Amino acid sequence: MHGPIIPVAPLLSVSALKKAVPGGRVLFGDLDLTLKPGEFVAITGESGVGKSTLLNLIAGLDVADAGSIAIDGVALDSLSDDARTLLRRDRIGFVFQAFHILPHLTLAQNVALPLVLQRGSSSDAMARATQLLDSVGLAGRGPDYPKALSGGELQRVAIARALVHRPALILADEPTGNLDPETAARILDLFAKQVRVSGAAALLVTHSSVAAAVADRTMKLTREGLAEIHAV
Amino acid sequence: MRSERNSISTRCARWMIAGEWRAHPGRAIVAAIAIAIGVALGFAVHLINASALNEFARAVRTVNGDSDLQIHSVTPFGFDEALYPKLARLSGIAGASPAVELSAGTSEDDETRITLLGLDGLRAGFVTPNLIGRRVEIGAPESEDALDESSLFLSQAALDETRKNIGDTITLSAAGHEVAFTIVGTLPGVAEGQSIGAIDIAAAQWRFGQLGRLQRIDLKLAGGADAENIRANIIAVLPADAEIVSQESAARRSDSLSRAYRVNLDMLALMALLSGAFLVYSAQSLSVARRRSQFALLRVLGVQRRALLAQVLAEGAVVGGIGAGLGLVLGLALASAALSFLGGDLGGGYFEGTRPQLIFAPVAAAVFLVLGLLAALFGSLLPAREAARAQPAVVLKNEGDVIDPSAVPAVWTAPILLALGGGAALVPAVGDLPVFGYLSIALMLAGGVAAMPLLARLLLAPLQRFAFAAASIDLALKRLWGAPSQAAIALCGIVASTSLMVAMAVMIASFRISVDEWMVQVLPSDLYLHVEGDSSGGLDVELQKKLAAVPGIAMIDFRKNVPLRLSPDQPPIAVMARTVDFNDAAGGLPLIGQSLPVPEGAVPVWLSEPGQWLYGYRPGDFLELPIGRETAGETTRVFVAGIWRDYARQQGSIVIGNEDYTKASGDVLRTDAAVDLAPGARPRDVIDAMRAELPPLLAARLTVAEPQELRALAMQIFDRSFAVTYLLEAIAILVGLSGVAATFSAQTLARTKEFGMLRHVGVLRRQIVAMLAAEGALLGTIGVVAGLALGLAISQVLINVVNPQSFHWTMETRLPYGLFATVTIVLIAAAAGTALFAGRRALSGDAVRAVREDW
């Protein structure tokens, strides 16, 4: 079951994707997925089914055994490692389960990191980072170091970092996996809201059906491939 | 219940230790090897020196025979033999054996020297039976026999060295005389390897110009005699030119000259062990940092703090124990190989030519085993405290993140340690050894290492406020600034090895340049003559006149060097008679300070720096020199007019005017001369003409050298004596650098998650590599800056404390700038290269996957 066809070029287009783990076990054999600009899709599935692998393949961090992935019509397998990295730098934002906030940078510096990598002006980057921190509820915390922050706060920083460079696609891997249910709910709301405000498309990978509920549509990943289970 | 709890903890600790080593066997092995190298070097140096010293002491014992006490002449000229009947009559003396003792050369071979003893066969048979010869008649049974005038007994080593056989004739030269002897037998009681000859005492006195003189009297005490009482009775009849020597004082004398050198070498070898301790510290710190959540979990599960402390210390002890055990075996093998291939001398020249047997020293082995263990425990102590201090709740919540850039590094520890180090440098020597000098160096090193977090932060502060366009450099700076304690772990190895290298280099350069400049000062003439190894003989007045008349010589200053025993515990001081120009301070001597005006009628002498240190005389003091030969037993009162710099004689020297010396001693023979050539004279021609004036056997023993040859030779000896120093230092630095490499590598591997995140957000692989190289280079720069500063401070302790207290001479500080530049470039490049290599390794794995904790 696929969504309605709209005359807009897909942002992300995955077709006939196959990936096996080193032991030879096939994670998925014939996976298709299309994501339109601004679309928010959640993918659920059991542990070990290959949800994170799918994200890494889409991010160009891993190589598929067969099939193709295109972002903005550009096939990833036609790009070098450096070109894929630059594509990630400009077009993709990441949110991880384990936050991955660098302890030796201030919160503002952590958030500004993607802009700094794009070699934008330093003051612009810091201004934008401050703005993003404000928007995730951490106003005035820019000069702080991450050590004293709670898990929820750290993930807010991570969300700000994922959005700061206005990426076209945000990949989120269990962003609430390390948080308590209440915080998780708040962070998910924040995440969904920020994604929608930014106009970026988002692919959220999660175990949790509660988490998946914030997406426009939800798909389930099994060995047979992706199946849509819900559409808004 | 309690013991059950403890046993659970012990088992748990065992599991944890075994698990850690299974996961990272390389690190434990590298740490154990570092300890092993330190222990092996220290133990080997100690064994080689101890074996050589033992050999030396054995030689002294052999020459001295089995006597209980000896009376020794303080100069080579001997004392009046009238002392002998006086001593023989003293109560408590069971036997006395008079002896002439000369250093003899053989006419065939300049190099071979024999200790020639003139003995009274009957008396020596009772007092020193091991010095009695066994006559070997060709074709007749062996027999012990009294000595006759031309009979010579040689020890096996002397026979081997002179390549002579029983029955051969040999000409011996000693005290300015040459005498032919027939070798009639051997000295079976003399230890292997000792070159000794024995002749009849009357022949020795008559034929070597020693009539009425003895160099020593060997004494055997009566059973049950009161040694102290006898000693007092002997001293009452002893003239000034004789002294009592016991086995103990002879041992002290042979020990005292080389002791400072041996201890310094031991200390240098221990530097490698110290570097090993730093390596253990690095390895353990990183291992503890990586296992913080594991320790937190154990604390949550009910393991006590002290059990964690014990676990990390136990890891260190096992590493140290294995390393030290391995080091002892390695050290024994190293010492054995060095003794059989290189002999007993490690370059200092104290034991040159000895081929000692390796002696195993169980006490030293135990000491080095303990030192190895202590080094590893010392290296583990801080990491163990860190492990025990961890607050489980915080650690588990923060998933092991401990970096907090807002924390200010400790401010006071370093200045306190450095100040204590500075204070220790001011404490005088203990037992003639710079114990507090070494302590000062250790404290300064510790202070320098403790200063690293703060220093790293201070040096990086101006840089990190800057936003660099290159993300890799920006990230590198911010990380180093934000995590100075992590930087310090990597830095301690660099700082320790750089500072030691710089300190040693400054000391050696200062010493080398000082010696070179000193040589220019003390060798102003065109040629220098020396008659080999015959301080009691030399050129007589007739020969001196003939030499002075040789065409091409503008001026010749005849000199004499005589060893003089001023203390039974010290090696003889050198009395150097030479022309002293009173108008020119002290006749061209390199003086330290001014020469004092000489009181009317006083005999001025100039004491060398080591002489001043060893005997305690100061300028303006009077002292009694027992150099009266003709005026038996009388001393000459001399005035210390000044102190001069002498790098050639560690045992001290006294310069006295030629005429004053002759007047005091009656000795007109000279062993040395400085020659100024007339303009246009060719050195070669003058040397040939001088040789032609001398009798052939004396001419054969004459060496003539130009100052540049002497300087080149001195520098060659200098470099050889420091060769082992360079080697030990190089090994300490290699161990230090491998510690740096291990630290970088472990820190980098521990950061794979960070690299994974950076790769996700679009940092290129080469940018991460560049970031690590920048971190390495920055760390290297900080390390070198700190190492240079600390090294310069430590070099001042070496130059102004350790050297004067050990060798009793001072020098001016000279800085080897070229070496500093090389060290700086090499270390920064090495640090960046190591970081780069470690980074490539960390990135070669699937770093991306590391961002997923539950993959």
C-alpha cells in the first residue's frame, strides 16, 4: 500500500534495496521507500531487523548490497565517500539515541558545529545556534558545558544541532530510547514541531508505537520489506 | 560473613582484571615491558659495576697479601726503613714484613705494567705467604726458595702479558732504573688476572735506587691482640710520610673514586624505570577512564571503594611483578654479555682493562625487584584513587562522560612540588653522594608533570577563544583546552622524557665545552712530553739540560707529577711541580677566583677544585705536605694561594713551584715537560732531536704530543665516558615516547563514538585525521615547551648540585641550541605522527557504528 502520487519530485527515493549482515543473514531484500519534501515518516520494527542500518544506508555511511538510494535525484552510489560526506553536511541532520554531544564544547558550539563545518561566518553560526537553543527551550544556556545537563536536555541540544543548518532531511535513530516516558513524550513533541517548522522531511526509526504516532505515516520494517501501517 | 564478602570481592576483582587483560592484552604487555627495561638496565649497570669493583678490590687484596694491617708510604718515594724495627718490636705484632713496591714497565712493551714487590722471603713467608714464589727448575722438582739478587717470580698473568716463560730474561724499568732479571718461578698464591712480580728486597732497594727506603710494611697481629691499642701504638711511631692502611680503608679508597660515577649511572638507569612508571600511569589512567561505568556498576552492586582501589593496584602489582622479574633475567643476561664482550668498564675509565667475572648480587636483585614493583604501583596509585572515587550514580547517568571544561585544574600541587624540589637542591651531599640532588630532580619532574593540566589550559586559552576557519584545528584546540587532564596524561610522558633529555644534554654540552676551553687554557705550549708510568723516576738533571739545548726549543718547562696519599680512605692526590710565574696570577693556571698574596717566606700551592672539596682546605689555609724525601719523614708547610679548575684529576691535585718542590723533596727527576718552539722550528724535527738525546730505553717510554692531539684524545675519552650515558638516556626517552604513543592510541580508540558522530554530521575522514594530527602537534608543542623549561631547571641541579657533589668540579652552563631545535621538531613531528597513526587505526574500523550503543 503506497501513498497517493503527487507531482512533486521525491526528496528521498529508495528502491529494491538489499542488505545482508556480515554473517550472510539478509536484513531486507527488496526495500522501496519514497519521501517527499517536508514529509515525516516513522519506521518501526523489532530489534535487529535493520532499522538503523537503513538510516546509515540513506546517510551514505554504509553501502547496500543491491538497489539504489537517491537524494534530490542524486544516486548515492555515484558519489565518492567525500561527496557523500559533503551531501550529509549540507542536506542531512541527525539525532541519535545516545545524544552524542561533545563534552568539550559549549552547548552553543555543539549546536553550531554543522554551520562551522560549512565554513559560514562564526558570528552568524553562533547567532543561529542561540536561536535554535531558544526554540528547544534552552534559552540562555549556550555558554554552558554539557556535563550538568539531563538526558532530556542533551537530546534537545541534539535536535537543535540536527536543524541548525536547515537540512532537507532529518534522520532520527531512537531519539527517545534513553529517556523516561514523560521526557520522551515532550522531546518527541518538540522534535515533530521543530521538524515541521523547519520544513524538512524526517525519517524516524523507533521501537515505540507512541513515538511513531507523531509521524505523518508509519511503516513497519520486516525481513520482507517495508509495509505501511498507518497514514494520516 | 566478612571473609565471605571479601572473597566475593576478590573473585570479582579477579574476573575484572582477567577480563580487562583479555580485552586489551597489548597494553598490559607494553607496560610490563617498560618496567622490565627499566629494571634490566638498572640491574645490569649495577652488576657490571659491582663485578668490576669486586675485581678491583680483589687486585688490591692480592697485592696486599694476607696481612692484617699495612703501613704504606704516602708517596712513591717510600719512607725510611728505620720504621721497620720500631714496628717489629711493638707488642701485639706477631710479624712484620718490609716491602718495596714499584710500578715496573718492561723494556719490550710500553703497555705492560707489573706491580713489582721487593720482599724478605722469610718474613713474607709468615705475614703474606700468598706472595711467596715457587721456583721451577727446568727438569728439576719444584721448590720454594729464598730469593737471590737476579731472580724474579712472576704471576701467571704477568707471564702471559709479557709473553715470557720460566728461564727467560726480562728487563724491568722502575724508579728511573732498568734492571735485567731471570724468571725463576711463579707466584701460585696470586689471584688469576693479577700482574705481579716478586724479587728480593735487597735487590729491589739496591738496583732500583731505593736504598734505605720502603714503600710498605705488612703486619700480622698476634692472636687476641687489641687492634685499637696496637693502632694507637703504631701511629705514635709513624712518620708523616707513612700511613696505616687496613683492608677496609683500602676497599674504601678503591670504592671512593668510582662511587659517584657508579651511583650516577645507576640513577640514569633508573630514569628508564621512571619512564616505565609514567607508561604504567598512562595505561592505567586510560584503562580506568574507559572502565568508569564498569566500576560504577560494581559500586552499585556492592563492591567497596577500597576493593576497587585494591583491584587497580593489584593490576599494577601484577604488571610490575612480571615486568621486574623479566627485567632481572634480562639484566643478568645483559650484564653477562657486556662483561664478556666489553669488559668491566662502562666508559668512565675507572675499570679500564678489567675482565671481571659476573657476580650475582642477590640483595641488589631484591632491591631492583622491589623498585620495579614500586614503579608500577606508583604509576597505578592515582588511577586507582580515581577508580575508587567514582560516584556511581553520576557516572552511570552520564555514561562515563567525565570531561568538564568548566572545572579549573589544580593550581597548588605543582608549585609546591617544584618549590620542594628547589629546596632539596640546596641540601648538602650525604656520604659524598648528591642524595638530595636526585630527590630534587624527582620532585621537579613530579611538579612539572603535575603542572601540565594548568599549563596546557593557560597556553591554549588565547588560542581557543579564536574561531579557526579550519574545523579540524578548531575542534582540536577546544578539545585539548576543555580536557586538560586527559591532555596531561599524554603529556606526562613527553614532558618527563624531554626534560630529562634536555637536562642531560645541557649538562653534557656545558661539561664538554668547559673541558674543551679548559684544555686550551692548560695547554698553551707547542709540545708536551711525558715519561710513561714512572712517577718515582724520570729525567735527571743532565738529561734535562741536554733536552733544553735541543735546537728549535725556545723554552722548556720540566714538570713532575707525583701521587701523594693524604688520607687512607682517598686515592692519592696528584702533586704537580711546574714553573709558576708569580707575576701572572698562578702561572697560567685556570684559577677559580683570585690568587691570594703569598705571605713572606711561605711556600705557595694551588689546590684543584676536587682537592678543595675532598680535603676541605680553603685559600689562605696552611697545610703540611709529606713530600720530604731526603729529610726523612718531615713535612713541608705550604700555603694554599688559590683554587684552580682541573677536570683531569678527580682525586684532586696540588700545583707547586718547581723549585719549591725540589727543595722540599730533594727530587730533581722530572716526568713531564712543556715545550715552546722557536719561530720556524718544525715539531717533528724537534721531537726527533729530543729522542736522540735520550738513552734508548727511556726514549721508548717517552711520549710527545701536540696540544691539539691531546685535546682530541681528551674529547674522545670524554665522549666514550658518556657513551653509556647517551645510551641509557636514549632508552629512557624511547620508553617515554612509547608511553606517549600508547596513550595517544588508547585515547583515540576511546573516542570512536565522537568520530562516528562527527562523520555523521559531515566531517570528512581526512578532517578527523587532520584534527588528530593537530591535537598531537599541539600536545607535542606544549610538551616540548614545558620539557625545555623543566629540563633547563633540572640541568641547573645537575650542573650546580649533582656534578659538584659527585665529581667535585663546577662548570659554566652552555646551551646546545641546535639540539633544542632538533628535539623540538622531532618531538612535535613524533607526537603528530603518533596521533595520526592512532587516528587512522581508529577510523579504519567502522567508526560509524560506534554511535549506536546497542548495535
